[in-house]
Amino acid sequence: MERTDGSGAIAPWYGIVDGERREAISGERLEVVAPSDGTVFATIPRGGERDIDAAVAAARVAFATGPWARLSASERGRLLLKLSGLVAVHAEEIAGLESRDTGKPISQGRADAAALARYFEFYGGAADKLMGETIPIATGHTAMTLREPLGVVGSIVPWNYPAQILGRVAGAALAAGNTLVVKPAEDACLSVIRVAELALEAGFPAGVLNVVTGLGAEAGAALAGHPNIDFVTFTGSPEVGTLIQRAAAMNHVGCTLELGGKSPQVVFADADLDAAVPVLVKAIVQNAGQTCSAGSRILVERSIFDELVARLADRFAALVAGPHDADLDLGPLVSARQKARVGARLAGAEAAGIRVVARGSVAANAPAGGFYQEAVLLAPVPREAPIWREEVFGPVLCVTPFDDEAEAIELSNATPYGLVAGVWTANGARQMRCARAIRAGQVFVNGYGAGGGVELPFGGFKRSGHGREKGFEALMEFTATKTIVLTHG
């Protein structure tokens, strides 16, 4: 397959449907723009409703009557383990695609490729561990339950972590015996296509993992509302998540939605600031803040507010944004549209009188056409300010003080979101009280994140969505319980 060689040549990429490279039925194509310099370096098919129809039909045949339907759970697991191995072999290629396509520094691309391999490894090992139960009932009867796959899963993958999110969805869905149609974001999808190619090389039958590229309003909408889809997964904004859920509801199918966050990190006066500060900075700078679980709000006990802000300011002033291959602290934002969105949020905060305590810089040699946004530290941020409550999805950190534990918990929960939280304190009882009281799907104590957290169930409360991905619990999302009762006297 023709690939870009880094020289700037424009390379055509294709979707994968029923085991074959596919052009869009319309013949139309979309340009792929490199965030680091704003240049077009590839093109992808502009798939639409007819392309989704073809992919869903292929996935249905593979699920119902194809070779996939006859594989045992252990055989599915071995295929996933083989795919994990191929991802590891091609890790540098996948990392390069992810980095250039999204703009993230190459070291983050490498971490994403490693996590992708780990997802397939984890779910490859879990495939034959899905077990039912026997249920004691009346004499003369035996009752049992089975965990069965749902069928054809439609997955809409975002642009911020396409490789990782494909891994966590496809790994669990395929381990459970489902087939997949994936619509990756048009802004960044090349790693997803490459993994679908590797799946065929690993021996996955045709139609099991299909990828249709295109616009969200066209291919994405067609997939979410397709009458032959049995389940939908989506990661993105609450507004689009509402549209996805409505479309799925029209066909009476379920969905898992991961819709972002405004995650707090609560720092008490007894916290180890030497350990906390680097983590607090990384939690917002990673992927230029374009992370659903970004630690974008810091709540600081008032007695150490000035000290912590000063430490953060020193770090922020030294942060440098630059091209993906320069591997600096952060890369560009994914698109001109995203840069304008983050810029508007910052302009609104500054117009409201919120103080910029520190601002990073853009590397002097960064291409003029790149979508760069310096890291920005705001403090103190009023708790009623929109930028305190609403997701920015950029490298913008908000800090505000609190006076006691009750206020810290109240402030933590005072947003529409509930995805992730961090608590920094040496007090063991307080650690547990806060972890229990904060309304978030994951709470980390004296840390934030856990190496990708492949094993850890992930999802949110409130506007952060519903359902759980990652870990063994994700397998439950992609299966249904069937009850069988035998009457034998």
C-alpha cells in the first residue's frame, strides 16, 4: 500500500470493508492535515451511508454465518494475542502515524502504540474467561446463564487517541465474539486503518473489523442510526453524544458513551508537593490538554495556595510547544478549528478579569502553519466562571483555593461532569472519605492515571456519559445474559 514517506508527498489511504481496501462509493476524498505545519499529507475516502451499509452487511455475515461465528473463545483470544504481537512489531510505524496525524509528540505516540498492544494482549487473555452461572431453582430444574455477544457493534472513534480508543473498544468487543464497524474521526484516522490491515494479517476473517472513513455528519450519523447495528460506542462531546444516543434509541439498541470531563485534583496542605507538582502539570499538558480525563482543575487548600501556584507557574513558564517530531512538552492542537475554540475560551476568561499567572511558549522553529497553543495557568479562578465548569480541551489549567474538606468535595462535584478525579493528602481517612464522596468514575489518590489503565474500568457520571470501557467490566458491555432452564424431573 502506498504510504507517505515523510517527504511531504500526499499518500492515498483506503477504508477496510469485508477484508478489502475500499474507496468510497462516491469516489470522493478528504484531505488529511498535519497539525504541526498545516500541510496536507494524505487523503482518505469520504464514506457515506452506502459505504456504511456495505460495512454493516459484511459485519453481519461475519457474525452470523462466517468463519468468525464458528471460532471458539480461545481461538478468538489467540487471534487478539497475535494482533498484539504485530502491533508491537510495527509499534514505531503506528507511533509515527499517530504522532503526525494528531500532532502529539512522538514519545506520546509511542506510549499510545504500547497501550494499543496491551489492550489486545489483555483482551486476548480474557476472551475465554467469560463464564456464565448456574442458578438454584425448584427441584427437577437446572437453570444456567450464558454470556453471548451482542452482534454487530458500531464504534465512532475520536481524534485525540484513535489508536488507544480503537484498542479498548475492539479488544473487548472482538474478545466477546462481536464484529465491528469503526468510523474514525476524519481529523485523525490513519493508525486505525493500519490496525485493521494488521488484523487481516493476523488472520481475522473478512468482515470482522471494518473501517469506514468520512465525516461525522455523514458516515458517523449513518452508523449510529443503522437498523442492523446491535450496539454503539462513542467517545466525544456531550452534544454529539446526545445525537448518538437518540439515533441508537430509534433502533432500541444500547450504547456506551464517554463524553469528556472537567476533572478536579484536590491538593490538601499535607500533600507531598514535590511528588504532586510534576503529575499535576503532566495531567493537563499531555496531548496538549486534548484528553477527556485531563486534570484541568486544581483545588488547593488555602494555606498552601500561593506556594503551589508559584511552583506551577515556574513549570508552566518553561513548557514549550512544538512539532510532533521535535518531541517537546506538548504538540499543536489537532486543527485550526480546535485552536480557535481554545483561544475563544481563553479570551473569555481574560475578558472576565481572570489572571494569567504563567504562559508557556512555542518553539522558535515551529512551522508557522501549525496549530500551536501555549500552556496557560489561570489563578485564582472564580468557581462561577464558565472556564472553571466547562471543558476547554486544551492546555489550560485553572486553580482555586478551598478552606476545608467539605468545601473541597463540594467544589469537586460542582460541574456537569464526573469522569476522573485526583486527591493529594497523607491522611488515610481523608483519602477514603474524599474518594467515596467525589462523583467520578475513577479517583486516584496521590497520583493521577496509571500507565494507561488498561485493566481499570473507565467511564463517568452525569454529562461524562454512561457505560464502562477498559478492564474486564468492558466485556460485560459487549455481551448479553441468556438464561436457559432445563426441566428434567
